[in-house]
Amino acid sequence: MWRFLKRLLIGKPLKTLDEGSQQLTRTKALALLSSDALSSVAYGTEQITAVLLAVGTAALWWQLPIAGLVLILLAAIVLSYRQIIRAYPGGGGAYMVTSKNWGQKAGLVAGGSLLVDYMLTVAVSVVSGTEAITSAIPAVRPYSVGIAILMILLLMAINLRGLRESATFLVVPVYFFIAMMLLLIGFGFYNIITGQVEYQATAAVGTTFVGATPLLFMRAFSSGSSSLTGVEAISNAVPNFKEPKAKNAAATLGIMAVILGLFFGGITFMSYWFGLVPNAHVTLLSQIGEKAFGRGPLFYIFQISTALILAVAANTGFSAFPQLAYNLAKDKFMPHIYLDKGDRLSYSNGIVSLAIGAIVLVIIFNGSIERLIPLYAIGVFVPFTLSQSGMIIHWLREREGYWPGKIMINFVGAVISAFLVVSLMLLHFGSVWPYFIIMPLLISVFLRIHRHYHLVAKQLRIISEQPVKRHAYTGSTVIVMVSNLTKVTAEAVDYAKSIGDLVIAMHVSFDSHPEKEHKLSEEFKREFPDVRYVDIHSSYRSITEPAVRFVDEISKGAEQRNHSLTILIPRFVPKHPWQNALHNQNSVRLHNALANRNVIVSMYYYHLKE
């Protein structure tokens, strides 16, 4: 039943060689990776005006210079991330840049901030979409938490189907929203130019007012900069683009920035011109839509497009989190299960982990998480600051091209981002204080995992100068499951030779690492010339199924020789229970799959010393 449901929801497995067909064109990448950034125009300007309104309507003209500064920051960030994409085309974005230029721990701050931020992205976006639904249908408001959870599970299922299908799903709502926003700005400016809507601003530009302090400016600017969340997602997902990957990713980022800048600038200007103020019952964007379209069909179509983009904005997190988790796992700061691709060539463990984290946040905050938006913002601007200052170090070291100009771009972005981080910490400490608890704990976990993997690798490393024991025992046919060549492999093979007269080392190889598989084959044959080494190829990244088929074939020959067949599966025994999550996933699956065969399945236990 589980297999049937899995195939129904996710689809049939794809071969590793089909990975090229899953990579993204610019059109689909824009839909998949920009939904979070584009959706922020629905609330970015409103965040600015809500702060300014605290001192009176005369302050609302400040939204124009604040929006201008946000657009300058957007330009600096985008130009910086285009440089990052070209300098670090392997993906990883802020984590990779910071690690290379500021060091390991700073890189973990950037990576950990973004991991948490992507969970908040999903939670905040889904709750925003839920609020749009419950506003239209008040009768379902008591079920808002359940609706939010269902939306997260739906997005998880879509992303587990692979990049291509999730991008195809998002093309309609994202481009529908882009089209409606272009119509909104077009209609709005046409009405302004033709005089159909008179100048209704609450205060002329330059008007003085009580409370015009730098503190107010900082609060409004830090709130409005929430419009820039999600901009970094493309730099994390460069490997998902079609060739030339870096060029296509940089171009997609540029297109997204132009669209986001146009929308944010246009919305802010119309908000000022129309003299609109935030309303507890009607959003600022909805008020602008009514001014531009009237209360006709276009207005309601625009409202639908806004609700859709808010609902699917969470998908940016589902696209970027698994790739970032992969880079952290590759560097041994997260469990290696995040390196594995699922049946549909997506990093399914990362997708499922993100969904679980977002659901927990929705439940904890009961579907109302407005107070997490500052925490959401600081999770973005800390990596922005670290990555852009890291690129300054990169250009000083590499001195490529017109590097002084590139340094100036990064410097502007780093200074404004750092200013925002300080503003958020000082002005919104009541909301961002959890960051100072979460990040040390998260970095501690990263370092503990890294230390564990490092010590285990040191224990398992084979010293080629040491002679390998040789035995001449007789017994049954023994198959040793081999994942790589380590001390555990050597001891398991040695033990197998002590109980069997025919020993076969079986390895399952994948299409994704042909050089690594060939190197392992050569090293094994050199280390154990008297042991038969069999490499079983798997096009679907599954170890269990090809291993079971091979065992079934060998068991037939063993029966003809009147031999019993023993399967020897190496398994680690960690010193601490928490380390079990870092090992043995494949060992357990293999053991369970072979348990009902007419063979002896034996675990070769290796006790780790850490």
C-alpha cells in the first residue's frame, strides 16, 4: 500500500542519467526561485507605512526616500550575488562565500541563518496564503492551522516529484501575478498621467513633522527591507540550472531583480500619490488595486493573483533549503542523508525536513506568526552582510577583472546590510532575541557532527603500509556489502574469509560519481587481489533492490554447491546514541530487505571509539 501511495503521489523513479531533463530553464527557474521575493511586494510598502504612521500621516512622504534606499540595497545585493554565482558556480551562495573568505565558523553562521530562514519562509508564506483564504471565506478561519499544514504537505509532495514538475506547477501562479502587477502599475500610472486620479498625498515631499528622527527612519527602513527576503535563493541553486549554469543563474537573478524593483517602486509611489494608509481590514496593495482597477472584474482577478503568489511563495524555501543542506552535509556539518537524491532526483530528505520544521513553527505559533517577521529578516541580512564582505576579501585576493569597482559594489551592500542587522537587533530585540539562542545551538550541533565524522574517518582510514591479514579457512559462500574502502571494509572482508571458502565483495555504483566508483574498484582490487569484486550498477540510486537481486542470483549457485549463503553487512556502533542518526541507514534497509530470504544475514559490528 505504501509503495502504491508513494508512486501515486510522487511518480515513478527517474534514472540518474535523466538528471539533465530535470534542470531548469530561465523561465521555469524564475517561477521556482523568485516566488518568495516577488510576493514580498504584497507587504513591503505596507511595512514601511505602518511604522511611519505611528507619528502621523505627515510622515508618509518618507516612504519615497526609504523605498529608494531599499532599491539601492537591492541593486547592490543582486550585483553582488551575480558575482557570487560566477565566482562560486557550485552553489551554496552565502554559506560558500563566507566559509571560503571568513572561515568555517562564520560560514556556519551564514548557512545556519539561511536554514532557519527557509523554514520561516515556508511558515510565514503559508500563513499569509491561509489568511488570504480565510479573509475570502471567514467560515474556515477556525481551521487556519489545519489549512496551513495541508498547504505545506501539498508543496512538499509537489517538490518531491522533482524540480521540473514543481517548476511547471509554479509557472501559472507566478506569471499570473507578474502579469496582473504589470497591469496594476500600467493602469495606475495611466490614471495618474491622464489626471483621472488627482494628487491625494497626505503630505508633500519635504514637509517637516514632529518625530522626524533617525530612529524612525531606521525602523521604517528595516521593516521595508523585508521585501528583499528570498533574493539569495538563486545563488544557492546554481547546480539546478541548465548549462551554462552560472550564466543562466546570473541572468535569472537579474530578471527577477528588475521585476522586483519595478513592482516595489511602483507600489510605493502609488501608495504615496493616492494618499493611502494601512488598514486593519484591507491591505495597502488591495487599496491600490481598487484605485487602479475600480471594483470591477480586474480588481477581483488581481486579488486572486495576490492570494496565489502568497500561497506559493513558500516554494522558494523548498527549492533552496535542500541544496544548502546538501552543501553543509558535503562538508560534514549535517548528516550524510542530505546528500542522497530521492526517486525523482530531488534531495528528498531536505524537502521532508523543511516541511516538518515549518509545520512545527505553524503549530507553535498557532498560525499567527507576524512577530517572527523581524527574525525572518535578520536570518537573511546576517548572511547578506557576511557574503558581501566576504566578496571584498575574495576580490582583494584574486584581483580579477575590474576588481576595484566590484569591491565598491560589495562594500555598499555590506554597509547597508550591516546597518540593517544592527537596526533589527536594537529596534526589534523583543522579536529577534531567539536568534541569539538558536544560532549558538545550531553551530554547536554542526561542529559536533563535523567532529564526529572527522574522528570516524580517522578511525576508518586504511594505512597502506600496514600488511593486511590473510586467512585460509573454508566454509560457506559469503557476500560482503562494500560501500567504500575503509578499515571496517578490510576487517569485514578478513572475517568473511575466515568463515567462507568463496568471498564476494559487492558494491552498488551510481551514475552520478563514475570517477569515484572506478577509483574504488581499482583500490579494492589492489588491496584484496584474491577477493572477487562485483560492481552492480544502479540507475535509480537504490542500493537495496540491486543488492537483493544479486543475492538471489548468488543463492542459486550456493544451493548447487550445497553451501549456505551468508550476507555480511558492516554496521557502526556509535559511542553515543545521538550519532545513530549519522550512520547505518543503508545497513538497516539492506538487513530488512534480506531478512525474509533463505540466507544468513549477519551484521559486522564496528564499535566507534569516539
